[in-house]
Amino acid sequence: MGFRTLELKMKTDYGPDDLKNVIRKICRVRDFDYVIEKQSLDGRNPMEIHWLVRLTVISPEIKGGTEPDISSIKVPFKRTTKKVLVIGSGPAGFFAAYVCLMGGLDVTLVEMGPDVYQRTKDLKEFERTGVLNERSNYAYGEGGAGTFSDGKLTSRTKSIMREKRFIFEQYVKAGAPEEILYLAKPHLGSNILTKVVKNLRQEFIDRGGNLIFNNKLLDIKFKNGRAVSAETEQGVIDADYFIVAVGHSSYDTYRMLINNGVQFITKNFAIGTRVEHYQEIINRAKWRTPSLPGVKAADYSLTYNFDQMFSVYSFCMCPGGKVVPAPPIAGLNIVNGMSNYKRNYPFANSAIVAGINIADLAGRELEPLESLDWLLTLERKFYEFSNSYNAPAVKVSDFLKGRTTASFGKHSYPFELMTADFRELFPQKITDSMALALKDFMHKIWGFEEGTMMGLESRTSSPIQLVRDGMLCAGFENLYFAGEGSGLAGGIVSSAADGIKCAMDVVDSIV
Ligand SMILES: Cc1cc2nc3c(=O)[nH]c(=O)nc-3n(C[C@H](O)[C@H](O)[C@H](O)COP(=O)(O)OP(=O)(O)OC[C@H]3O[C@@H](n4cnc5c(N)ncnc54)[C@H](O)[C@@H]3O)c2cc1C
């Protein structure tokens, strides 16, 4: 059997038969199989947008060549009675628990929210009544913050290629489309993610994992640098290893860990707003046409750097998506973005955020807990402005002219938009930086000024960062903090990969 790698340019709506015909023509083979390694959209020339497809043809009619490297992590199985307790069922916690189970450990996974079915109902109720369930919302519940998200599975970190392959393989087994294995910008959307989360849970239970919903970690007891037991709402749980993976919004868990000697430092993070446009504006700006066969919806990625100002960039862009209210607890007004697999809502939204230095804004260096309080104060200010989850908003064009907006037309946000002066809500250096950047973005995306800035986007990453020794919490022998809450990972894939790395450290430490 031989291998031949091809780099092909394919039209945007090509199908498997087109690909096979091209392979037959180039390789002159009849009996073959192929593996697509990467597929990305080349939109540099809007008049000739196409897919770039890299694939390897495998055939007995080809001599030599190299087999494609698509290997994922290998989890060694240990005969052991060791127990691990994992807290949080987001991407980091779930994959940490799953890998520990594959490694032969006795695994208990504790999640303070309900299962994904109940969570779907709770979200509908929140958007109907405006009453937030503090255990079951866009941030909390089975699957973590990643479940009702845009479901972009992109990650630029090169050092997690094998973990990434492992994650995608599990997703595909659990019902995700195979294309995520090769697309340069893989995307699932909330409707597929909810199904995947449910199927992965069943696989975890079938393999012997113990999963407890509606149970919150309250405290951890330590003895001589070792965690010995966890106090949860449903009782005390002993274990040999503890992996905390509670995301970046569980501030009471941060406080408990810091009180127990777990070390964090403050770090830079980003704050801004969601900007929403009609998707057609973005499609026309990027493709010069309102739609492109075979491609769901156009996206964009923007950055602007200016001396003495914060850099401003687009983050978590959701083509064909919706802006959603994503506070983890009541009384905070925070927005985020989501979409479904088809990306077929008529709107495109993206966070437009300023990468801030908190000491610069606060006027002095802040301790980790002070950083969390600083952020909470801003999130409460946005809530108090509307005394609800209605989003303070302004059109980009009005913001740039220094005025408020009289009325907003159609939008995707489930609550109302309330006309607001963002210069009164945000620290001045943020609005000054955003104003400079938005002027630049108007030249990069035609019609950008027609967008609406809505709400506060404040939870793009953790404002604090864990101090690690290897993968462990520094100073502790058996305590890990995995995922986005550690401040060392961000997004679904890198958080899941961080959970896997913590779990592999546990498995490898067992002799
Ligand atoms: C609306 C939205 C859209 C997003 N879109 C994308 C996207 O398209 N692509 C992307 O890569 N990222 C996206 N993100 C970010 C992504 O979801 C997170 O980076 C990722 O989920 C972090 O994973 P994690 O496991 O570290 O933490 P989380 O997903 O936050 O999971 C933490 C879990 O711990 C539980 N928990 C917290 N405290 C406790 C406690 N004390 N006891 C027990 N359980 C506890 C929570 O209920 C939660 O389930 C989005 C986030 C949101 C909110």
C-alpha cells in the first residue's frame, strides 16, 4: 500500500464524487481510499473563493509515500484502586474524568448544575421570564460553558495536537460530524454540542464512571500538603487525587482555594462588548455576494494596536448566531454569543474587546481577589443600568459620533436593548481604545458602522492565573486545577486538552 499527499483547490460546494474524480485524474488510480488532513477556505481573492484541501491518497497502485500522522494520545491502563475526584463537568473536567477512567482509576465527577436536558429547559425559562437559575444557565450545568456556545473548536496552541485529535475523535464517536477532524475552523453549534455532551456522559457511565449532578464543591480538607477529602453539598468525598475544573466564573470556589493556600497571580484579560450585524453585511464585505454555495456564513477576525492605548480585537465571532445573556449568577449583566450547526440565524456577532491591564485601570497593582471584585463591580454596574438583563446598547455609528441611539431595529438578543452612553458605563481608556479601533474596522469590513454594540463582554478569559508546579497546583502533591479557570487555557478545546494533561499526569504518577 502506498501514499500520496495532494494539495487541491476545490470549488466551495464540491462533493465527495468531485474529489474522487480529481484524485483519479491526478494519481491515475482506480482502487484507492483517502484521508483529508486539512481543509480551509481561501477567501483572499473574493472573486475566486475556494477550499484548499490537503489529503493523502492510499492505494495499492501507489508505491512508497508517507502515511499521514493522525495519531492521538494513548492512555496507559493501570491496575489500581486509586480514586480521583473531578469537580466540574465542562470540557476540562469531563475529559480529565474520562481519561482517568481510561487509565484505570475509580472516578467520581461532581457537577453543581443539572444535566443538559434540564439545562435546556432552564435556559428557555430564563429567556421567557428574566429570572436566572444560578445553577443552570449559559455558564453552569452539564457540559460547562461550552455547551450552549458557538461551538467553535478552534485552538491555535501547537503543543496540544494529539490531545485535540483525541477530543475530536471522542466528539465524532458521540455524534459530531467527521468534518471536525480536518476543517481548519471546525464548528459544532449548540444543537450538536448538547447531543454530544449527552452521549459522552452515557459513555462515561457505561465505562463505570460515577457522575453526580446538582452537587457543589464547598471546601477541600488538606493534611501536610495533600488534599484528603472534599466537602460537597451531598456529603464528604475522599479521594487520592483531586482535579478542580470549575471554569473561570466560580468565584466562591476561587476564594475557597485561595483561603486554603492555592496560589494565583493577577493577569491581563479582555473587556468589551458584542457587536451585531446582519450576516448579509458580513457576507458581502468578505465575499462580495450575499451567500456562497457550500459555505455557511462568513466570519472575520480583526485587530487594532495603537501606542498608549489598549489593543482591541474581535473575539469568539459567531456567524449566523445570536447574542445571549450569560451571567453565571443573578445581578450581573454579561453577554456572549452562540449559534447552531447550520449557522443560519440572520445575524453575525462578535465580541470586540480591549486587552486590558487591570493595574492601569485601577491605578495600582491588584491582588487576585481584588481583580475579581473589580470585575464584579463593572458587571453589576451594567445590571444596575437596566435593573434587568436588558442589554445597554448603542449603534457603532452613534458611538463614534459621541451620541446615543434612539431606536434599534431587529436584533437577536432575547431581552430588550436599552439605549446607553457606553462612555459612562466603561472606563474611559476602554471606550477611547474601542473608538480608535472601530474606525479602523470600518475600513476593513464595509458596513461595520451599521452594527449595534450590545452589553458587556467581560468573561473572555480568567482575570487570574494559577501558579503551577508541572501540572499540579504549586505546593500541593495531589491537587490539580484544570481548564479555563486556571487562567492557563481558554476555549473548549484548550480547556479540554488541559484537563487531559492533568489526567495524564495523574495516570503517569501511578506505578
Ligand atoms: C455563551 C458562550 C459561548 C462560547 N463559545 C465558545 C466557542 O464557540 N468556542 C470556544 O472554544 N469557547 C467558547 N466559549 C468558552 C468555553 O465555553 C470555555 O472556554 C470552556 O467551556 C471552559 O471549559 P472549562 O471546563 O474550563 O470550564 P467550564 O466550561 O466553565 O465548566 C465548569 C463547570 O464547573 C461547574 N462548577 C463550577 N463551580 C463548581 C463547584 N463549586 N462545584 C461543582 N461544580 C462546579 C460549572 O457548573 C461548570 O459546568 C463560550 C462560552 C460561553 C459562555
